Amino acid sequence: MNGLLDDVEVADLRAFEDGFYPYLENSAPAILTDIAIKKALDDDIRKRLTDAINDYKGSFLAELKDKKEASQKELAAKNKPWQMYSTYGDASAA
């Protein structure tokens, strides 16, 4: 199981965890049931859990990327200082 979240930034791990548990409960509840019954991670559970982590991580990272891009676009739209100064110092504007 080691290394599965290496491509998730430390700052995003809480959000990953907060979303993963509901994802697991809805998408693969048998994994949680099997863990509760067996009280151990056998090879089958480990594989299914790894698959679930990778599935969720793919959608999590895609959503995170979309949010960051939208945030950057919003910030860029608010902070266009060159528009403020576009006619200052421009001899052709006079």
C-alpha cells in the first residue's frame, strides 16, 4: 500500500481522506465489510483497496486540477495590472 498517495500533495491529503471514505462506502462497501469481518488485510482485500484508492485518486486529482485552474483563471481576471497602466507611458496614446 506504500506509495499510493505519493502524487497527492501533503496539503491535499485531508481533502483526499474526507472524500475517499464516502467514495468507498458508496462504491465498494464490501471492502469495508470484509475488513471489519476479517480484521486484517489479506491479499484480496489489499488488491481491491488498492484498486479503489487508484480509482478515487484519478477522479480526485482531475477535480483538484480543474479547481486549481479555475482559481488561477479567476485570480488572473481580477489581477490584470497591465490594463491599468496600458496607456501610461505610451507615446501613441497621447
